[in-house]
Amino acid sequence: MTQHLGRFLDDLDRDIRASADWGKVADYIPELGGIDPAQFGIAVALADGQLLTAGQAGQPFSIQSVSKVFALACVLGRIGEQLWLRVGREPSGDRFDSILLLEQEKGRPRNPFINAGALVVTDELLTGRSPKQALSEVIGFLRTAAGDDDIHIDKAVAESEAAHGHRNAALAHYLRSFGNLRNPPDHVTGTYFHQCAIEMSCIQLARAGRVIAGLDCAPNLLSRVKQRRINALMMTCGQYDGSGNFAFRVGLPAKSGVGGGLLVIAPGRASIAIWSPGLDGWGNSQAGTLAAEKLAEFTGWSVFG
Amino acid sequence: MTQHLGRFLDDLDRDIRASADWGKVADYIPELGGIDPAQFGIAVALADGQLLTAGQAGQPFSIQSVSKVFALACVLGRIGEQLWLRVGREPSGDRFDSILLLEQEKGRPRNPFINAGALVVTDELLTGRSPKQALSEVIGFLRTAAGDDDIHIDKAVAESEAAHGHRNAALAHYLRSFGNLRNPPDHVTGTYFHQCAIEMSCIQLARAGRVIAGLDCAPNLLSRVKQRRINALMMTCGQYDGSGNFAFRVGLPAKSGVGGGLLVIAPGRASIAIWSPGLDGWGNSQAGTLAAEKLAEFTGWSVFG
Amino acid sequence: MTQHLGRFLDDLDRDIRASADWGKVADYIPELGGIDPAQFGIAVALADGQLLTAGQAGQPFSIQSVSKVFALACVLGRIGEQLWLRVGREPSGDRFDSILLLEQEKGRPRNPFINAGALVVTDELLTGRSPKQALSEVIGFLRTAAGDDDIHIDKAVAESEAAHGHRNAALAHYLRSFGNLRNPPDHVTGTYFHQCAIEMSCIQLARAGRVIAGLDCAPNLLSRVKQRRINALMMTCGQYDGSGNFAFRVGLPAKSGVGGGLLVIAPGRASIAIWSPGLDGWGNSQAGTLAAEKLAEFTGWSVFG
Amino acid sequence: MTQHLGRFLDDLDRDIRASADWGKVADYIPELGGIDPAQFGIAVALADGQLLTAGQAGQPFSIQSVSKVFALACVLGRIGEQLWLRVGREPSGDRFDSILLLEQEKGRPRNPFINAGALVVTDELLTGRSPKQALSEVIGFLRTAAGDDDIHIDKAVAESEAAHGHRNAALAHYLRSFGNLRNPPDHVTGTYFHQCAIEMSCIQLARAGRVIAGLDCAPNLLSRVKQRRINALMMTCGQYDGSGNFAFRVGLPAKSGVGGGLLVIAPGRASIAIWSPGLDGWGNSQAGTLAAEKLAEFTGWSVFG
């Protein structure tokens, strides 16, 4: 199997590169807008500890919203079920940065993976901690999970996010106006922008994802129940308003980021990190989604049988 | 395992009956409104052909929206991918009978399990067929899948739905106004009301669901790919605006009906039918959801590891 | 003044015809879609009984939604304030046939001039009357108000509306599902389609509008209070989601129809009927709105000083 | 007439005080929340320069959103029609602080009287000016219009608004994210909060409103066309989502504030300022609206005949 999978990944890398349709890179900050969309990398961490890679698997990229999975893991580890008093667990049926639903639901974000919900998670992270400590906690979790201390924040990206982050600032003030933010809005957005600016390679991300996949080889950072629940949220809400489509095509829980990163989980079997910076209309990696679909097809890892 | 599971189901039945909180039965038609909420049945069809039951597993009930799964299976078998030009595959983020989203999405329902989407599926069923023939196709599918010819439509329920079905009539006319209904609205709603009025017991439903679960013992009615996709849709959209919560709590694809029926799928492992007519705030069986959660916990069948 | 106004109307007719931008005719039914947009007529009924005209003032056209003003007048005369338990008095902030707001407001239309509200008014008209009697009442009101018995329904338009009226049928069923329609939906839509298909010329419409304007020369059909209130509704809701803009540009209460008709009221001073079948983006007569603006500028009839 | 009106105002004051239903004071800041709702004042400035008063007409109160009329007058005087590229002229069909519509309309507020639109007006005021200069312009306009230099900002209210103004901060950041705010969000909100904290009595406000009413006795600060247009906006959008109802009941352009102030305009005839701090469900003065209705009834000043 492993041999076949290795060959498949090489073929996949070649096929993806041969295909012309890369999508468009996120352009809301210059640091992301200047990236060449025609790039692709993949890393697959297996339950037995093996790591298979293809393409630019060692190339660091901005993980952006993929970080929301790990921030959520930290907060669930700390406060557990209480989080759900402040955030829902339902797909939003709308864009990742929608403020509309927040109004309809009186300041309780639909789920922790849309921006409004992620800001509440960050606000929880900041309880009793400085922004610096909160960020250390997330990065510490990632380093331990990946078994790799070389994971950092790209300061230029973080600063650029802050300079262009008026939509997120609006969400934070709006949450605060409903009493669903305890810390000052600019502390929360500042921390959030830095969390999103974490840089990782596919290799690092696939290794960190082993904790979410509950692989035997993973460090013990998350209870089985929490791991399952995070996967459930990734399945129903992980790709914004393209989540249903991703479940339909790929059949695996996943979380995307506007940097083109994609963490795909085959529970108990594998943690897969894919990167290709061109995005589709929902803001998810276009080539990355295609690669995930082909990998699921090849491996039969769909959770749906 | 089977022995333990049998004992667990008996305990579950006893525990559910001991618990006071049954929810409220659907009251939009007198035929459903008059049912006693304090009822419970469960049937589990396993891959090896065994069938375990507890409570009122033999009691027939109105399957209502659970029928949407089988109507979809029929249509996918007939026209395949073309359906997705007319219906989306995303959670709706709203009530099952919302007309709002239909307006925002210009007449293309978000998914085949909200009422608007199910009407489009019925409209496809009616292509080149009379309402009677279309209904025969769905019932024929159910009978073959369940290996049981004693599955029928409750005419009184169908007629009562028609008399009270102005919301669905509105949806049908609205779809037609966008050109997304080919047959006359009253043909479509008439067929749909009859499809929803199919009566089955948990035993029959669990046996029919084996096809959706892709069990080895199931008749060969659905390709592997189609089976996976239907499960994906059940996971992200099967419980209306409570789908995310159900995935979080139970971790299995499922479809609910306002008659209190619940079809839960453990892909490759089991098809589970639960019935308890009291509903929660989302319109899903309250005791049924709790039973599904406890069963998933006991068996470890969550698809999320 | 009268002499100057007569000359102004002739100049206006010439200027409008010289201008190229007529807008697009409504095309949802063939009877309206086939009309040449490059047509214009205007008639001004003054308080002293004089009638000034220019252009195609004698050409009959389908009054469509302008009829809503007179249906409302009939219903207010009959049941008075009770109507407001079933319909609101606020601008909708949305399209004339929006179903969205109806959902948000639980079946109570925002005002009597959007289609949903007009259907409720028609439903009231049908209380204790057959569709034929209800239509006779509206036409009788118009004939008396205009002092002209030659006002009729265009049957071909009414039938075409019915054949293409799925959006309105959806609204009617939706209202019924909320219990805000007493008569069968198809009776209400049938009556409504016939009411909208009334044919009148600018001359007839301007004369009928004298009652709404409260002109000294008008037959006594409406109390002062009701007349004021209808004008208030025309000002805030008469041009669908272009009402604010019309108030800003023209400063007079008015009601438009998709047939290109426009009834503009200068309370106590004049009743003005304009017709030009090309519509703007809001569904209001494009040249008609421009003509109303220029007339208000010339006469200084703006109610805003 | 004047004598009768004076007596009517005294009676009105007595009647209002005798009525028990004052509504609820705004409680989002302690400075407003602590005010006794059972207060009432009225001042009527007539075209001939007379000023009639009753009740607490000399009592200063926080004019809040009534200030939007005068800020708009300043901006229209300075940049004219260009403003409408950034703000619409349509009723919102929603709450005064809705962010929902802003999302639907891609950052262009529906009108200058909802908070989002007022922030854009303030942003225009700040073009080429410091916050202090911008505020001086508005206060200067008010002082000249009222012929009274004793009009000031209540600093405590302004600071309290700033401390509690997260909803407005969200709107400002949101506008900025769409590129529809040129100045830093906190400059704009800071200026806006001070503008809203202007303190005036009914006497001062009625005198300032003479400019909006186009009274012969008013200082010449606004062209006839601008005066008309501001009145049109007040008529269709001045009472938030209660504007249609106000037009229906009162028939005059008006602007309300959450401090309980109400400026009502009888174009060419009178400028009326009413104050009663208890609010109705739309956020408009409850006793104030009733008083306006009775005054319009007594005087026959309705613009609708």
C-alpha cells in the first residue's frame, strides 16, 4: 500500500502541474497576492509513522484559517463544553466573513471556523493570558503535535493582515456589542491576525494533523471525544460555504485556509496536508481540493464507505 | 458484539422510556398531531444480515422526510450528476421549509433534503412518468431494498398533507417561477405528499437502509460512489439546521422526518432505524437523536475515529 | 397658469420623445413584452375641473399595480382600520415580489402596494363576494371616480398573467400557510390578475385619481382622512424599492405599474397620469418618472415646500 | 390661528402628561438610561417668526440622531450630489443600526439617516478637516439656524457613547472594508459620537429647524432644492423602520433621536420640536409621535391634503 501510495502521489503531483486551472490567489493583502498560484505540495502522515510527500511539500506557506483547528483544540482542551455557549456548531450557509448571520443570531457565531466564531475562540484563548502567551500556546501545540520546533509566525503577514483587517475588526466590535467578546476588540484581532500568519510546510502540517486524525503515532494531546468532535466540525463547516460540496466530492473532514493550505483528515488512518495557493470561488484551494478528491478516490478513505 | 449490542438496545429502550423529555409531535396535520409522543422503537441491521430490535420496532409510522433519501437514490440512479444543475449540495443554514434561501439563490435549492430541493427531486422523478408511476418507483425501491412487499402509502396522511400543504405549494410555484420545475406545481406537490406519507416500521426502514449503508447483505441497488455521496449529503444536510449538531453529537450520516423517524447510517457496518414521534426545536426526533448518540457512543461507530 | 402648464406639457412631450433612453418594457407576459417602449402620454386633472393633456393621453394601457391604489380605497372604505392587522405600512426595502420579507415578518406583508400586500387587500375584497363581484366593485369605483363608464378588463392580459403568475401564486399559498389569506389562493390570484389587467388611458386615470388627490371637482368617494393616508402610503411605498428616490426627485405621492403607468398626486391641486411603457431597474416607468420630475419642478407642486 | 394653536399646545401638554404610556428611555448608555421618561416639551416656530411653546420646551436634551439632519445639510451644502455615490436614498426596511443591509448592498448604506449612512456623512464632513473643525461646522450651522450661540456638546454623553459604541465601531470598520470610509474608523466614530451628543432645548431645535422648513423667517442657509430633498428623506427614512407608520399617522417629514427628540417639519409653515424621552419599539419618542399626530390633526398641516 505505502509503495503504491507513494507512486500515486508522484503521479498526482505531475497531473496537477499539467492541469492549467490553478484558480486565483487571495489578494486582500499584498503578501498573499504576490504568490505564484502554479504551485503544489502534498504530505501524507500515516498511522504507522511513515510520511509520504510529493511536490513542494517542504515549502512553508501561511496556514491562515487552518490555524482555527488548532486554536479550537487548545480552547477545548482548556474549557471544554462551555465554549458552545458562545459559538454554534452549524454550517453557516454563507461566506466566511459574513456579518449578516451574526445579526440574525444575535452575536453567537454559527460555528468556530467562520471568522466571527474564530474570533470568539481567540477571545477564549486570551482569558487570563496576554496576546503573546495565547499565541505561544497555539504555536506550542503545533510544535508538539508536529514534533518540530521550527514553526513560526510570519510577522510581515501578521502586520499586513492588521492593516487590511477592517472586516475582522468590524466582526470583533460587533461581537463585543452583543457582549460576546471579553477582551478589547483590537487585542482579539491582533492575536487572531498573528495566529493566521503562522507559517508551516505540508510536512509540518501533516505531522501536526496526526493529533486531529487520532493516529497511533501522534503525541497524546487530545481526547478521543474531542478529536471526533473537531472532525465533525471540519466535515460540516471546514470549507465555508463549500463544505457540503467537499464532503460530497471527497468524503473526509478538512479545513482550508486562504493561503491555499488544506488539512484533510482520514480518521485513524492518515493526516494529509496539501498546499496550492490558487483558490476557487468559495475561497478554498482549487488544485488542493482536486488533489484531495483524487487521493480519497485512490485510497478509498472516504468515511462514507 | 451482537449479544452485547442486543442487551444495549434493551437497556436503551428502558432508559429512553424512563426519561421524561419526549419533545412535541408535529401538529401541522391532525394525523400526526394526535400521536402520543411517548413512544420509541429501534432496529439495527448489521452487515452480516442480523437484525436487532428493541421497543416498538414493528410499529408502522409516517416516514415523511426520510423518504427523501430513497427518492434521491432513485433519481441519482436514473439521471445521475445532471441533478446537481438544479439542486445544490450545501447545508442551508435555515429551516426545512425556508423560502428565503430560494430567493437568494434564484430558485436553485441549497440541497435535496430541504423541502424545496426534495420537490425538484420529485419533479425529476416525474419526468416521463405519471405521479402514480413515480410513486411506484420509490415504493418499489423501498420494497426491494427492505425485501418486504408490505410497504404502503397512508392515504389519509397524504390527503391531509395536501389540504394543509400551502407552504410546499408556495415553494413549488416559486420554483416554477424560476423555471426550476418542469411539471405542474400541483402534480409535483401531490406526488411529494404521497411519497412523504409512506408508512414503515423501524424494522422495514432499517432493512431498506442497508442499501444506503452499503452493507454486504444488501440488495445491489446503488453504486458505491452514489452510496457515498448520499451519505455525505445526509451528514451535512440530513437534519435540517441541526445537522452540524447531529454530526457533532453522533458522528454518523442520518436523515430525520417530522413523523419522528430517523435513519442513521454506519457505512459498511449497520443501518439503524429509530422512531420516537416527539420532536426537538429543529424538527428532529428528540428521543431518537439521544438514542442515536448513545448507540454511537456504545458502538464506537462514529465515522470520525 | 393653465395656459403655461398646457404649453409646458407639449414641450415635455416633445422633449421626452427626443430623448433616446426609454428603458425596457416588462417581458414576463407576451402581451406586455410586445409593446413599443417609445411611447408617452400625460394628462393633468386640475382642482377646477380642467384637464390638460399631451402625447398619447388617450391611448389605453394596462394599469397593473396602479390598480392597487383603488383596490385599497375600496377596502378601506369597507372595513377601515382593521386592514392594518393583516398588512403593514412600511416601505419594504426590497423588490415588489419579494417573498423573503414575508418570511421574516411571519406572513404579514410590509405594505399594501407590494404584491403580497395587494393579495391580502384582494382577499379582503373577496370577503362575502364572488371574484366577479369584487372586480365589479373596483371597476365601479374607477368608473365613478373617472366619470367614465368605458373602463374594462383586458381578458387576454388577465389570462396571460394567470398562465405566468407562479410568483404570485407562491405568495398567495405562502400567505395562506400563515393563515393570512381567507379565500382559496387561486380565487385570490385570479381576481388579482384581472384587477391588474384593467385598461385605462391617461385621461381616464387622471380623472379617476382626482378622488385620491382630494380635488374639489372629484366625486365624493373617500373621506379626507383616508385620502391622506393613501397618499402617505403612495409616498413611502408607491414605487417599490425606488420610493425613496422618487420622493427625493419628485416630492409627490405616486403609484407605478409595470405597464408603464404612473399616477402622481399633488394633494388638493392635481391628479396626474403619465404613461410610458419602458421601465427602469426598479420596475417603474423610466420616461414617466423623468416627466413627473420635470412637471414637479415646473409647477412647484412638491409637498416638501 | 396663533391663539388657538397656543391653547391647543397647552391642552396637548396636559393631555400627554395625563396619559400613562410614556415608553422606555434608551438604556445603552447610563447618561440616557437614567432619565425620567415622564417628561414632555414642545415648541412651534411659525413662518412669521412667532414661537409657541408648552411643557418643558426650555429643557436641554441630547439631540442624538436629530443631528443627522443638520450634518447632512452641511455636507450637501459643501459637496452636493456627489454624496449619493456613497449613500442611497431609500428606506432601509430594518433597524437603525442594521449591518445586514450593508452587507447586501456592498457597503453603500441605504440612506443618510441610518447609522451607517450617517457615518459616511460624517466621513465627508471630515474631508480636509479635523474632527474639531468638522464638529464646529455642524454646531456653527445649528447656532446660526437657531440664532442662538448657546448650543453645546455634552462631553459626558459623547464619552459614554464612545465607551459603549461597539456597534457603530463595527459599522465604521465594515464601511472601511468596502472602501466607503476615507478617514480612520475611530476618527469618524469619535466625531459622530460628539455630533450626537449635542444638547438643545425644544425652543432651540424648533428655531434651528426653520431652515429645514424653508420658513420665511429663517436665515438663508439652504437652497430650496436642498431643503425639499432633505424633507423627502425625512419623510421616507426619518423614523427608521417606523417611517411609513409616521407618514401614515402624521403626514409630515420628521427626524427622531433616541434621546426622545423629534423635529417635525411643516414645509413653509412651521418647524416643530418635541421632546419626550420614552421610546416606542422602533426607537422613536412614544409621546412625541402621539403629540405630532395630534398637532397635525389640529392644524391640518399634513402634506397629503
